[in-house]
Amino acid sequence: MKEKGLLIVLSGPSGTGKGTICKALLKKNKFNLSVSATTRNSRNGEVDGESYYFLTKDQFLEKIEKDDFLEYAEVYGNYYGTPKSNVMEKVQNGEDVILEIDIQGALKVKEAYKEGVFIFILPPSMEELKNRIRGRGSETPESLMTRFKSAYKEISFISKYNYAVINDTVENAVSKIESILIAERCRADRVEQKIYNSQEGIINEQFND
Amino acid sequence: MKEKGLLIVLSGPSGTGKGTICKALLKKNKFNLSVSATTRNSRNGEVDGESYYFLTKDQFLEKIEKDDFLEYAEVYGNYYGTPKSNVMEKVQNGEDVILEIDIQGALKVKEAYKEGVFIFILPPSMEELKNRIRGRGSETPESLMTRFKSAYKEISFISKYNYAVINDTVENAVSKIESILIAERCRADRVEQKIYNSQEGIINEQFND
């Protein structure tokens, strides 16, 4: 049995900077980024197939019918989803895949694949969170307020995750996440599986002694 | 409630180099080393109160009577034990304590304090393990054979631990353990507790909103 890759789920409230952390992680590590599908309009500078797969509502519903999402959800009137086969093929093949996703989505992925590494990104403080959301500049006052309220509530979901990382600086957060992934690869159950899988394995020698 | 320190338990078969790893970790980090008590004779260069507390059998039995050990065991005819109050006071006070201990001992510590971080140190291969035990030069052929057989058996205990680290080089092993400890401090339950404890906490702000 081939050793599986890690499914790394970066999640947390809107505006905590998980997108920036994700980009910084991808720059330094050989992860596959899972590109989400969405029915929302593309923002300035977003590229189809890179930022998101931009689908019509009909296209999205068709994929739901085909059970082609690891998770999907309607958020602020738009559909967002994670194409299933993409992600799981890579993980089964020993490659690491990183998913940057909202909390609703992360909890659904956890139901489908609890072996994932679920990391909650926290803002250094709620004041900072407000500034970050304001700084984004792509929101109406109404959607801003919706995001604020949502963020407050969502922090209580932290206990559903394996890890929580405070985004005080992107550098610190990235470094902590890299440590988490090293630790996950050292988890006793993983190492044990690896030993059993290996022809040169220590356990095999034990039995041949 | 004060945030607790980590109780880091480094364990594994004899001769996997956990002592060397422990020393290297202590050089680079602010851990408290838990010094064990033992009734075995001191080897060349060992200092009482640093390498071990060297006790007579009577002194040891008296401490057992007083329930003053986190764990104790008889190994190869000698008693070894971890003084309880030393370790737990520091952990409760937010300090990290590192315990380098055999497998029997580690499993007993786990019974007493399952919140510890239990790390199994593996040799890169069994051949290497044999060489290392031979290289130590302080054993009779009989005790060497006893150690070999014990090491083979003990590796199957890996599943009782949280993590397993292969000691390919001391540098690599130390670096992995440091990552494990960073990850442990990011565990969702720990961070959540920290947030609740903090006056500046994010959750508090949520309720005051």
C-alpha cells in the first residue's frame, strides 16, 4: 500500500488572511493547490482555473448531480465547491494537497475525509480582523457587516479542527504550519504504516530474526 | 487557569540514541530535564543529581512508599524511577519538562498523564541499532544479547505513542522533535484554552460585541 499524501485544509473566518498564507506556503513547498469551483462573479485579476473554476449555476448543479464535489455550499447567494476526484487521486498517489476553504466547507470535508489536517487560521485580534476586511476594498457595507457577524460566530468552530494558528505575521503562520506538517508526518500511526510498507522495514527484520 | 507546559516524553528501545537527542534538544531549548532516580551503579563520568539520582535500594523503596514516583520499574535487576513532584510542579507552572525514559516507564507515565507528548525514537535500521549498542562498550555479551532481544520486541510499542521519529542523524531528529513541539502548541484544544484564558481574547470580544 502506497503511503498517502496529506490533505491540508486551511480554514477560518473571512479576512484572517488564509489566502495569503496559502500562497506563501505554495511558494515554498511542493503542494498541489485544490482549485475550487464557484458560481460567483470573478473579481479583478482573478483567472479562471487558477483562482477558481468559474461555473454557471447550471454547470455547478450538474456536477452536484454527478457527485463530483468533496463538499459544496451556498454562501452569500453563490455556490462554492471542491472538485472531488482531483483532490483524492493526488492524496492516494502520495502527493500533498492544500485546500483553502471556508468553515462550512472544511467541516464537510472533515465528514468525508477525517484523516485530513484541519488548520484553523485565527486573526491576531478581532480589531485586526475588521481592518483586514475593510482593507480588502471589494465589499459593500452590507456584505462587510455580514462578514463581520459571520466571523465572530465562526471562531467558535475552532474545536472542530486539529490545529489553530494565529496569523500574527504571514511568516510566523507559515512556519508554524510547516512544523505542523512535519509533525503530522511523524505521527506514530503514519510511521508505523511506513515501516510495515517498507521492504527494508525494521518490523520485518524483527520477524525474520 | 495558567497554561500548562508540555511534558515531553522521549522514549524507545535501548541504543537508538535517545540520550544524545535529548542532550542536543536541551542545548537549543529551554526545557527542564527530568533527572531519574536509580539504584544501578554509576558508570564512568556520570554525576549524581545530573545523570541520575543514585539511590540505595532502601532509599528507593522508601520513595515508592511515599508515592513519590510518576513511574518506576525494575530493569535488569535495578530500579529506575521518575520523581513525581519535580515534574508535575513545573508542568503546572507552564514550564516544559523533558523526560528521557525506557518504554516500560513511558507507558506508565502515559497512564498517569496522557496529555504528555509521547515520542518514540527509532533507529534508522536494526543493523545500525546493533552497531550503536556495540559501540557503547560498557556491556557484557550477555547484557548485549538481552538488550538486542528487548529492542526487537519493544518496537511494536510504537502505536502507544503520539509520534515516532527516526534517528537517521541527531540534527534531523532534533529538528523533527522541535517541529512536533511547535505543532503541539498549535493544537486546537490548547489554542482554544489560551484564547479563553486571555483577557484580550478574541472570544471575549465576541461576547462583548
